Amino acid sequence: MADKQISLPAKLINGGIAGLIGVTCVFPIDLAKTRLQNQQNGSRLYTSMSDCLIKTIRSEGYFGMYRGAAVNLTLVTPEKAIKLAANDFFRQHLSKDGKLTLIKEMLAGCGAGTCQVIVTTPMEMLKIQLQDAGRIEAQRKLMPSTVAAGAVEAKSPTAMQLTRELLKEKGIAGLYKGLGATLLRDVPFSIIYFPLFANLNQLGKRGAEGPAPFYVSFVSGCLAGSTAAVAVNPVDVIKTRLQSLNRGSTEDTYSGVTDCIRKILRNEGPSAFLKGAYCRALVIAPLFGIAQVIYFLGVGEYLLSFLPKKDN
């Protein structure tokens, strides 16, 4: 991906296809990550990723693991498009004679991460509500003491119902709740991922100018993705907590990033910031590995080859 010159339309197609395939493959793990991060002391329903998935299948069926997947599948293509286009733009404007220093690589990643939150924040906001709804329902049945007295069981909302409700009550700001935390997660992630991938990939190049073999790019993408994912996991926990609208009666509510950090440290300890870290690594690594497969196969270029070419 980093070695060969690919047109922007082909990059956008490749990124979109990789996102769609990746989300479909790893979404159940992402659901487990959200539920593990959201449960607090006194209301722990799941002990691990496997325990979460088993209980989800038992109580909600197989497709219960894909709650919220439609939101991701709908918005993952524009998210990837913005991220890839922004990274290309910043790398092009920061490069000198086609070369980038490490600092400039990090700045390009910073710009890409900043731009992508336009789509990422509302996508995550809706996805988290849908993913966590099953946890609240399971708590109601298995741990009734954690549910507020007199609470009425509600039917799980759809993404459209949630969107209308948030827009009606809070306007566009309702969809962008947790924007600050999303920036604090996605900007450092891109700062870590893009330079780390480029330098790992560089180590496997064939000769001074030759491209890296496919397997080197694949492994580099997986390693860089999982490393960046674990590094920013504490902020991902904060973002998940801030964006969750429904809670049990014994669970804390938060007014902002600082308040969330303070309450988590006081009530759950520093280890709470690592909740779901291995799930997040298992989600991110295959996503970037799949992206490398799509780029290596040249799916975007192949599809564009069917379009009629303009005569000069």
C-alpha cells in the first residue's frame, strides 16, 4: 500500500471494500469490547471476551453479536475515504522531494485522524447504544439489583430511531457527544499507526527501491494497528463511557473527560483503562491486515478498469 502509486479513487474503493469486509469479520469482537468496557464494579456481567460472546448468543441469538453492524457498514466507507484522502493530502503537502521525516509523517497522521472524526463520532455514538442495549437487557434479567427500581423494559431502538431522538432532543450536538474523547483517541492512533507501519514496511523492502513483499506489508499492518490500538485503549474506554446513554442504577454517570478519568480511578482503579484492550487489538489487527490484502490484489484498480477511458 505504501510502496506503489495508487490513484485516489482506487484508494477510496480499496479502503471502502476493506472496511466492509473487516467490519463483517471482526464486529462480534468489537461488540464484546464495548460491553466489557462499559460494565462497572458491582454490575459485572461478563468475565471475558469469550464469556461475553457465549452469553450474547444464548440470550440474543447469533445475530445478537451484530447489533449496530449496519451503522458501521453504512459509514465505514466515507470514514475510510476521508481518512485516506486526508492522509494523502497532508503527506503530499509536507513531503520534500517525495521524502518525509518522522515528525512530518506524524503530522500527516495527526491531520488524517482529525478529519476522520467528522464521520467516526456519530458512527461510534450510534453503534455503542445498539451494542450496549443487549448488556442492559441481560442485566435486567440476570442482575435485577443493578437496574433502577420501576424501570420499564424498553424495546431495542433502531439506528434511525436513535438518530431522530438525538436530533430532536439535542440537535446535531447529540450525535457528536464524546467528540473530544474521539479526537483524543483517533489523532494519537493515526500518529502512531502511519509512521510505525511505514517504517516496519521499509525494513522488508527488496533492495533500495524495491517494494516490500506482501507478507511484510500484511504483518506490518497488523503489528502497527494492534500496537496503536492498545496504546490508545485508555482513551477508548473513556470515549465509550461518555457516549453510552443508558446505564444501570449502580453505574456512574460522567460530565466530561476529566470527570470520567477521576471516577474510574477512584471506583475501579487504573486497570479499568485496559478493559477490552486485547479485544481492540484483535479487532484492529485483522482490519489492517485485510486492508493490505485488498490493496495487494488491486481490487480498486480492477474495478476502475471497467470504466470507459477518456480520449485525449
